Amino acid sequence: MLGVNVPWYAALLALPVVLLYNWWRNPLNKIPTVGPSLPLLSYIGAYRFVYHAREMLQEGYLKHKGSTFKVPFFDRWMVVISGPTLVEELRRYPDDQVSFQLGTQELLQSKYTLGRQQIEDPYHVDVIREKLTRNLAILLPDVMDEIQHAFNEFISAESNEWIEVNALSVMAQIVARASNRIFVGLPHCRNAQYLKLAINFTRDVNKGRIILNMTPPFLRSIVARTLCPTSTTCKMTGRIIAPLVAERQQLQREYGANWVDKPNDMLMWLLDEAEGNETRLCHLMEMLLLINFAAIHTSSNSVTHALYHLAAQPEYIRPLREEVETLIGKEGWTKAALMQMWKLDSFMKESQRVNGINSTSLTRLALKDLHLSDGTHVPAGTVLVAAALPMHGDDEYYPNAADFDPFRFSKMREDGEGTKHQFVSTSVKYISFGHGKHACPGRFFAANELKAMLAYILLNYDVKFEREGVRPENNWAAMNIVPDPTAKVLFRKRQH
Ligand code: HEM
């Protein structure tokens, strides 16, 4: 009997030895860990990271500023670089050494949640850079029209009464409407079913990402097929948008270069880029949803963060309102007017600095072994990120960093530092939009849209919280930061 059991005892004894040996040989082992790093115990750290990412990242940043540390996920380690010098180094690595697409694939499981286009053919990045950004001035009147229309519908404060608004969800609706006015145009940007699909897609991607990151890799495609509704959402979106695509293709064939009133929107730019490319045409809805994913939750979270500051500290309404009123009076609702709103721009940037929508940035996958200047050796296959929120909260880079100082950046601009401190400007110390080659290409559009939304609020409403002066705490889910989704902002028609 004893003889039969011996191999089992041997295997049981060997298992921890093998685990420890592998752990000891892993080159990542030399990078300090926040939380337990021993095999199996690291799962406790991974569990802790889901609920306490903020504390863990802050602890790592304070202990290893200027260097690196790692935090555990259920299926991998994530190496976090800390401080401007290493941000600059990560930015400089070429795409054949570190990959943005594959880095986000690892964290978002984008192959399953967003579709393969994001990895295999990310042509939307150039479309956003070359078409959307260059057309901002021309497109602004449409965005403005949609913002006005959507606010009147969702926050119709006609009388002097305060009305309670479920801020995050309403901001998401308005952002979705204003963005889709430029993505698919009228009337589709007001199609309730389409907007619901676009907004919920973000929620589904995030849910899918969490589940898939906890699923062993060999089971992921099966789990994704059962639990990720990406292909269903694409089909349903297709049912709404496909007739529009067909109509445009028909007109393109008919008029070619002589199509005088050819639409100037995202769908048309994507169609132009997809012409003659069957794969692109086949995955057009996937691409449209991917762009909505990149645009909606980022922008609606950002504008809600700023709105919460405004509602918690209404003393900032007056100086902002004065600025907006003067410039709109002089220039009208133009890109030039928005660009001159330094105070509002600063308010947005400061809100992004203290809140952010993600506590890390510059997600990359190391494709080759990397040797960083602080002596860290990062093996190929490792996911790297930069600690964003801890750096944005560091007094060395932002004096009194814990304070929300809304005009911090406009004061710097007045002191002669020009455009360096604009909301859209990235730097090694300001990475809310990333930094370098893969810095968010949609940030110029987002800045215009969000400033236009806030300017509209300032001109048309008074805002406050029920508990005056108290800004609701942000919610955290691993590295993601969301303004309290249950908070209600009180709006009333502007009184003075
Ligand atoms: C306030 C709103 C936004 C924030 C905070 C934001 C933030 C970011 C960040 C942090 C990155 C990754 C940068 C990196 O890792 O280096 C990124 C990438 C990206 N963003 Fe945004 N974003 C916003 C709005 C938008 C909008 C409106 C669009 C589209 C119209 C967009 C499209 C993209 C795309 C396509 C990428 C990938 C870039 C690449 O592959 O090189 N974003 N964004």
C-alpha cells in the first residue's frame, strides 16, 4: 500500500520545489514586488490589486521612484516604471522592441473583446490623426449643435427649480451623441438603439477583460465565445448602420470624385480607407465600435470628473463663466474661442491630473529583452506600464499636488510657458493621454468636445451637489478610476 503511494508523496513534495525553482530562475524575480511574490502567495497580491490598486501603486512609486517595481495579476506580473526618466525611456523604444497594440491586447484581451483589427490593422489611428484632428474647426458647429440638442433633451431645466441629474450616465449619453454626430452623422447619432449599443459596448469590453484575465489562456477563446457579446453587438450595429454604408457606397460609385456633398465624417473616412480592402469592409462595424469604445468612456468619465469639481466648488463657476462669456461673445462657438479659454483648459487638465481615468499609462508589451538605465532587466513578454496617478500626485513635479488648484496650468501659461501646459500637451510628467508616438490621437477632438460641453453648462446652468461643497469619492476597479456613478448633480437654469 505504502509502495503505491510513494510516487504521489514524491510528486507532492516535488511540486513546491519545482515552483520555487522556477520562481527563483524567473528574471522578473529581481524586480521588487508590491505584495507577496512567492508562488501561490502572489495570488493573494493579485486579489488585493483588484480592490487596492491605488494603495499598491502608491506604495511601489514611493519606494521605487526613478526605478521599477512589479504587481501581480492572476496570470502574470505587470512591471511598473516610476518617474519621468523612465517614462522618457519607455517612450523612446521603437515599435519592434515594445508594442502598444500587444500591450493593450494583454490587458484588455482585445483580440476577444474588441476584435482583431485593433492589433492586426489599426488604420483608425491615422484616420483620427489625419482626418478627425485636421477637420476640428469645420466640424465644431455640428458638435455644438448636437451638444445643445442633447443638453436640452437630457437636462431640460426650464424653470428656476433645481433638478437632480444622474451625472455620469447623462454625460455618457451626451458624449455619445456629440461624438457620433461626427462618427456617423444625423440622424443615426440620435438613434437610441445604436447609442445604447455603443455605450454598452464599453461596459461589455470591461466585463470581458476582467473575466478573461482570470481565465487560463487555453480556455479564453471558449469563454469569450460564451461571455463576450462583441460579435453580437457588431451584428446588431450592422443592422442599423449597414443601410447607410450601402447608400454611401452606391453614391460613391455613381459620383466618384464629383460627389459634391460627400459626408465629412468618421464613417466616410473609414469607408474611403477600406475601399478595395475586403477585410476592412468586413470588419467596418468592429472598427466603428472600437472608436466609440476609445472615445465614449474616456471622455464621459473625464467631463464628469470636472463637473464634480465644479458642482463641489461653485466658487469657480464665476471666473470660468466670465472667460467663456467674453470669448463666445467675441468669437462665437469656434475652435479659436475654445483655444483661448485658458482657465477652462486648465480646469480640465487639473481635474485630469488629480483624478485621471486610469492610474497607469503607456501600456506596452516588451517584444525583446529590455535593459533600462536604472539597471532593471525586463524579459521579452513582460507587460510594462508607467505609474501615472502617483507621479501626477508627486509634490516634486506639482507643488501642493494633493490640492485641486484649477488654475494651476493657466497661471503657468500666463508666466510665459505657452502651449506646454495645455490640456492636450503630454510630457514625461503628464501622461494622462500617454506620451510619444502612441499618445492618444483623439485628445484634440476630446478637448474640443469636453470644453464645449463644460462651456455650455457654464453659460446655461447653475450646478451644485445636495451636500454642498462635498465632491463624491472616485470609484476604483484595479487600475481604472471612475467618478462616482451614483452621484447626482443638481442643475437649474442659470440665474445670474
Ligand atoms: C479625455 C478623453 C480621452 C482620454 C483620457 C484618452 C486617453 C488615452 C490613453 C491614455 C491612450 C494610450 C496612450 C499610450 O499608452 O501611450 C489612448 C490611446 C488612444 N486613444 Fe484616447 N483618450 C481620450 C479620448 C479619445 C477619443 C475621443 C478618441 C477617438 C476619437 C481616442 C482614440 C484613441 C486611440 C485610437 C488610441 C490608440 C492609439 C495608438 O494605437 O497609437 N481617445 N487614449
